[in-house]
Amino acid sequence: MISVYDCVIVGAGMAGLTAGRTLQAQGWSVVILDKARGPGGRMATRRFGPEGLPPGVFDHGAQYVTATDPHFADWVATAEQAGHLKIWCGERAGEDVTKARYCGTTGMTAFPKALAAGLRIHYSQRVIQVLATAQGWQVIPEAGEPYTSRFLLLTAPVPQSVALLTASGLAVPPDLTAVTYSRCLTVMAYLSSASEIPAPGYVGDPPAPLVWIADNQQKGVSSAPTLTLQADPSFSLVHWDDIDDRIVEHLTQAAGRWLKDSCILMTQVQRWRYSLVTQPHPAPFAALATPHPLVLAGDGFAAGRVEGAFQSGQAAAAYLVSTSRAGQGESALGQSEPPTRS
Ligand SMILES: Cc1cc2nc3c(=O)[nH]c(=O)nc-3n(C[C@H](O)[C@H](O)[C@H](O)COP(=O)(O)OP(=O)(O)OC[C@H]3O[C@@H](n4cnc5c(N)ncnc54)[C@H](O)[C@@H]3O)c2cc1C
């Protein structure tokens, strides 16, 4: 175990993984801490099914990835060649991948799992406090020993990073508290037989309160017939505290016309408190005026979604590297305003 890391990254979602890979490629010692049991964050895949039947696979967070930024398109193309991503729908004209919608070959987590390979990631490590000490940042998980680092990068959804800063007694700039996300109630339904959803396996304009239905079997990630049903933000807010059965009833009723003779054998509910960004931060990341360098990144910055999280993670890593190279250290990070995209 390294005693002082160059950088501790909180969060093994797309932003944290991208930053981790970028910093490690520059020779930095990096450790990523995530409270979850695996990588991906909101690029999430779950497996379950009734006893005696093959487990169903459910992409219950991000449904697909688009790549309009050439750099991200390169990463996507590499993942496609390696067999981690495939085109689900949309078109690719020759080398132009920007119109295609990609999904993981075995579920959305396939991509972040591939990005996580070769990185030092400690799972089930919920960070509860960060302290500026003479040695650098001391990053304190709920259980286990603290980690020490020169630089600190927080990539949780911005309100969660803000809560961490507050719990640590650090000042939070108002432009961070202005970042907001919509909620999304999601029902995963294991069916007795194939759904009536048309190829290629999604309904993008279902009746309210649904905003999205995906057929994971047609998507090619589940051998068993399974649906992912996602509710709109206002329904999700109003019904947030409803019991699971009630949420299932609402959403499966709205999806009824695509079930026909198929019965629902098993369901699970996921409550996404932070799904899509509704009010992003205008810059690609935020560097705080702290005793040691501390940067926030993730989909709450700039473009949002998976691609935006990638761009934010890259921009934050590039900023940390340039700060370190310039030897500016603490004094250069006395800026209160986040840097803008160059
Ligand atoms: C229902 C839903 C549908 C979506 N659909 C799409 C879509 O189709 N296409 C698209 O591009 N995007 C979609 N998105 C958005 C996309 O998933 C996100 O924009 C992207 O995955 C965000 O990546 P991130 O790294 O910024 O954050 P996250 O993926 O949220 O990663 C943050 C990580 O930080 C960890 N963490 C948080 N707090 C702590 C702590 N205190 N200690 C340790 N770890 C911590 C979390 O466990 C998590 O793994 C969707 C999201 C949802 C929820």
C-alpha cells in the first residue's frame, strides 16, 4: 500500500475512471474509492430472476452511450473493437460514429468494467470526510484506514460531493449548490415471454408517466425477456416514497400494451435520486480554493450524460497534471472561480 498517493479519486463512474486512467498514464499513483461493490456508477446492470429460470439482465441506469466528441469517439471505437461496446441502434456512416447509440455487449457495465482494468480501485469504501493535513489530503472512509494524497478529485453527483465538503467543514461555492439533477423511478420487470416492443427494443415516447421502455432481450444483453421501465421526473418526485408495489403497478400499467400475453414474474425497483442533470455547472470541472488541490468533476459539469462525464474527467485530470507540472501547488489553487473550458 502506498503511503501517500498522488491522487485519491472518489467515484468509479465514467468521470472517475476516465480521470484515473488519464492520471495513471502520466505516471501518477492513483487510488479510486467507491461506495459500491463494482465500477460504473449510473452505468448500471443488474441480474436477477425467479428461481429455476435463467437470470434476467437489466440495464437500469444509463441506457446507451453517444459519442460526438472525437476523443470520446476514439475511446468508444476502441471499446467496440475490444468487444465491450456494440451499436444498439442509430446509424454509423463509415468512420462517423456520432449518430450511433452504443450499449455494453453484456450490459452497460461492460464499458466501465473494461476501463477499470489495471486501475487500483477499492470498493465498498464510502468516503465520509476529507481533511487537509500537513501531509496532504486525508480521505476518510466509513470503515478502514484513511488514505493520504497530494491531490483530491471528487466525482460523485455534485450534491453528494457538496455534502462531503460540508461534512468536512470546507466552504462550498454557490455555483456548486446550483447544480441539480432529476430523479428517476425505475422498474425492472422479468417477463414470462417476449414483449411486443418493436425492434430494436425500445420505446422512446411511451405514455406518461413513462419516459422510456427498454427490452433488454432485444437489446441483446439478456437471454431472458426483461424490461426496464423509467418514469418521468415529476412522477418520480411525487411518488418517491411510495411502496415498491405501487410504483410497479403504475409503470407496468402504462407499459401494458407492450406486454400482451406476457406475465410479469418478478420485479425490482430502483430509485435514482440523481439521474440526468437539469442544471449543469457551466465549466468542465471546478477547482476549489482549498489548502491542497481539490477538484470536482462528473456529469454535473458542462455537457452531462456519459459523454459529458468522460469529458469532465479528462479535463479535470489534465488540469491536475498541468497544476502539478507547473509546480504551482497550493498557491495556484487559491482561485475561487472554477476554470473555464479553454
Ligand atoms: C435512469 C438513468 C438513465 C440514464 N440514461 C442515460 C443515457 O441513456 N445515456 C447517457 O449518456 N447517460 C444517461 N444517464 C446519465 C449517466 O448515467 C451519467 O451521466 C453518467 O453515468 C455519470 O457518470 P459520473 O462518473 O459523473 O457519475 P456516477 O456514474 O454517478 O459515478 C459516481 C460514483 O461515485 C460513487 N460515490 C458517490 N458518493 C461516494 C462517496 N461518498 N464515497 C465513495 N463513492 C461515492 C458512486 O457510487 C458512483 O459510483 C442516465 C442516468 C440514469 C440514472
